[in-house]
Amino acid sequence: MRAISYWGIAASMACAVSAVNLGTPAYAQQADQTQLIERLSALEAELRLLKQQLAETKTQADQSKKIAERADNRAQKAEKAADPVRPNAWHLAGYADVGIEFTDGEESDTFTSGKFNPAFHFQYKDLVLFESEFEVSTSNTGETDIEVEYSQLDFLLHDNAVLVAGKFLSPVGQFQERLHPSWINRSVNAPAGFGHGGIQPISEVGLMLRGGIPVGERLFTYSVAVGNGPRAGHGGVEVEGFGRDDNGNKAVSGRLAFLPFDDLEIGGSFLTAKVAPEVEEDGDGHGEEPIVDDHDEPVEVF
């Protein structure tokens, strides 16, 4: 009886151990599936959160884009309203001055007559520009003098070429064209040899081609003019712009220059013309035509 009981106990224990061994893998597999489901659920929750954040970000981006577009449209409208594009445009400029002159010797110190120089500009598209300046001043006798400094049409042929027609400041030299206005030249008088009665031409009536040509990073400028030229006067050759030529010869003048640096210009000017003899007046105050030799040589003024 004891032997049978021992064997029964042993068999029962063996079955229990087998049941335990067979149940462990099933429980572990069930635990792994539970963890996997929990992880999938967590990932799905994160994905839904990311989708929600992405939708909110897209909405904010669309709103920001619309705000930027509206701001850009308002800026364009404001720019157009502030600077409308017109086929033509007027511009008024100029300057005025008064002064006092101190001198040594017999002449007395004096206030110099004030001047008023208005300048008008009218441009039609990018084709032509009209510019004119006249000077209103008081003479030594108290009278008012009005003189046209220049009145010209500028035809904008190319970025590097402008054709000028009319009365323009002479391209010979630099002073008259660039430095003679009183707001630039603060001296009471022009430098020796310049200005009225000087050797430098003041203005010319005719045609001029001018412009600038880039040479690498540097600039080459040119001005070539054909006009009525100077005349003979009581004090010598007069080099102001005359509205009518007194002989068949035309003056040729110009200036060529090169700018190797921004603050340095190297150039030269030229003028060549045939000057007719001065016309003498008869007793009635009328001018008599002078006798001109056809073999006269041109007079060159530099």
C-alpha cells in the first residue's frame, strides 16, 4: 500500500510540474501581446496629437500668408499712390545768392547784386528731357538783367549716349559746366581765365553728343559739340553762345576724360573755329559786312 501511495504522489507531482512548464510560455506570450497593444495605443495617441499640431500649424501658416499678402498689397498701393507712374514729369530747381565784396585800393567795398537762377526740367518718358535755366540779376546801374544760361533738349538715345540740341554750357573745361553756380563756387568772382571775359567758352548753340562708357570698373566720358562758335569783339574773342553764326564756319569742341579712381579724373578739352573779323558800325549805327579773305586760316582756341 505505501509503495502505491508513493508512486501516486510522484505521478501527481510530475503532472503538476508538467502543467506549470506548459503554462509559462502561454502566459509570457499573452503579456507580450498586452505590451504591444499598449505601445500601439500610445503610438496612435502620439500620431493623433502630431496630426492635430500639424493641422494647427498649417492653419497658422495660411493665416500668416494671407496677412503677409494683404500687407504687401497695401504696401504696393501706398507706393503707387506716393510715386505714380506718369508719362511725363516736371521739376523745378535753382538757386539764389547775395554777397559783399571787399577790395583794396581806389574801389570801395560794396554789396554785390543778388542773383536768382531758376531751373526748369520736363521729361517725357525715357525719350527726351527739356532743361533750361535763366539768371535774373541787378546790374551796376540798378536795372534788371535777364539772361538765358542754357535752354536745351536732351534726346536719350542710349544708356551711354545723349544728343543735346539748343543752347548748352560748353563742354570745354570743367568750371563752367560743373563749378560755376554760386552754391558751388563760393567766391565772389570766377577764377582767372574763367567766367565772362575769360578764355574758357561759357556756352554754345548747336548740337552735342555726350555720355559715359564703362571700362571694366572704371568710366570713360566724352563730349563732342558742333556749334556757331566764338566771335571777334572789342576786347578780343568772345566765347559766349551766340544764337546766330556770323560766318559759314562751325566750331568743333569737346572733352575726353577717364576716371581711373572715383576721386580722380584725367581729361582734356579742345575747341577749333574760324573767327570772322569784327563788324564795324557805320554812321547810322548799322553794321557793315567786312571783307573776308577766303584764304584765312582757322583760329584755334584751346
